[in-house]
Amino acid sequence: MGMSIIFAAMMVASITMLIFSAPSSVLGISLDAAASGVQLAITLSAIYIFWMGIVQIAVDSGLVQRLARLMRPVIRWLFGEQREDVNDLLATNISANMIGAGGAATPAAIDAIEKMAEPEQRRASNAMVMLFVLSATSMQLLPTTVIGILDKHNSTNSGWIIWPTFLVSTVTTLLGVLIVKYLGRKRA
Amino acid sequence: MSVYIIPVFILGIFVYAIWHGVNTYDSFVEGARSAIKLIVGILPFLAAILVAVQLFAASGLLDLLSLLARPIFDLVGIPHELTPFIMIKPFSGGGSVALFEQIVIEHGPDSYITRVAGIVAGSSETIFYISAVYFSKTKIKNLGAAIPIALLCTFLAAVLGALVVRWMM
């Protein structure tokens, strides 16, 4: 499934509906949405500036490379044989995701995919689909945002959510990984 | 416990780097500089996906989709109070946080509904955001089975969450 198709289908269907229900709102909603895109980019730039700064320190000190060596068996099983620099980025992405530092995980994933891609490649490779699914199922040791919201509303036991979340996200992550592996084998 | 993880992690990186003679100031600035390039690269993709998602929500199609999904959700034991939340989760990070908070207010922070929603929130990401951003530096437009697999996993998180919470509470 391609993003171009999803985007086109959502735009055509939504605008068609709105022409019947509220034609005057189409432009306003679109411009507000574009503005929230800019707003989000500003928020994200702050998050990425901080985390990419921290990650660069971890790279320059050799910590990331050490982590990547430790994680190599797992990475090889998930993504197949990859170049050294890609390995480092994948290790960064996975470990950042696990501790809930999405601001460090996303830039690493974007760089990893750029480095894995051939110049004229149009279709995502198995390793890229794997990275995508791993990030989407977000296996997390601590759901910090959820706990934060529960605490804000005076939960008597916000930590209750940790184990079931870990259990469920582990199962869905494993399932996602197995499906990607199965489809990859069929394609190869 | 959980509040210590990130600060301890960051402190650990600094201590390790200083120990290995890294100029942390220069490194930080270098990393931060690549963040600016990254943001400029993903902004058009962010804008495109947000326009599509917000038009989709405003047109009533998202509600329609929720209505259509409800019988399926009933069938697999997902409480129907969660349908709008689960439907918006793949599209909008901010939207799903707002809906989650509404669920907490409406049903209480320690209720069954809230806990199932919390598990779904904690075990899936904003899929359409990832798909817009992850491939932004390449020409790749065809993501293969990535999106359907990710959506299936989100759906499964809700089914499993409903089961696990019922079993544990």
C-alpha cells in the first residue's frame, strides 16, 4: 500500500463529503491543518535538537557502537546483514524506543532508512518494513505519557498499567515481527 | 522509579563521554545542527498528512468508520466506548491523547475502560505520522504491507488489552 494512494483517497473522499455538508469550511480546515503541521514541526525541532545533540555525544564517545555490538545478534535476526553505520542507527532506534525517548528514536530511524535505500528505490525493503512495524508497535518498558495522564487525574494506582502494557506490547510486537518475517520469506 | 530512567540515562551518557575525552559541547551542537536539516526535510510531509487527516475527521468519515467498526469491535470484546479512541490512534497523536484524557475524566482513572485505553495508548504509535516521516529522505512511496501489519497490531493490542485487564482486575 502506498502513501500516495492513501493521501489521494483521503483528500478526494473528505472534500467530496464536505462539499455536500460544509463547503465553506474546506479551505479553513486545510489551512488550519497546515498551520498545525508547522506548529508540530516547531515542537519537534526542539525535541530533535535536544535528543540528536545527546545522541551525537553517545556516538562520539563510542557508546552507541558498543551498544550496537551487544545488540548485533538481535539486529541481524530482525534486519539481516547491515552495514556498520546502519547497525548503529538501528541500535539507537530500538533502545531509545524502549525507554520512551521517541525524540531520539525517530531521527535514527529516518537516517537508517535513508542509508539502507538505493538511489532509485521506490518500494520499501523487508528491513525497512521491519523497522516501521517495530516502531509502530512500540515495545515500551514504561508508558510514561499514559502514567502521567493517570497521575494528573488522581489515579490511586497508576503503576498498575505498566505490566499489562508491557505484556500486550510484547505480544503485538512479536506478532508484527513474525508477520514481516513470514511475508519477507515469501517475497524472497 | 520510572521518573529516573531518562535523567539517569542522559547523565550516564555525559559521564561516559567525558570519561572518554569527548568534547560534549561540540558534539551536542553538531547533533543539534543535523536536527534542523531533518526538520526542514519532514515539514512538507507533516503538513500533507495533517491536512488529509483533519479534512478526514471534519468530513465525518472518521465517525462513519467508527460506526462501521463497532459491530466488529463488539464481536471481539473491545468495549464500544473505546471505538473513537482506537480509530483516531493511528491518525493523530495529539487527538488520541486528548481522547484518552476525556476517557479518564468520564470513566475514572482506575476504571476498566481507562485501563484498556491506556494499554492501547502505550502499545501503539501514530502509524500515519511514522509512514509520512520515516521515508522522507528517500524516494520510496510504496510501503508494501507495513501499514496493514501495523494497523492489525494496534487492533490486536485492543483485543488483548480488553482480555488482560478483565483477567487481572
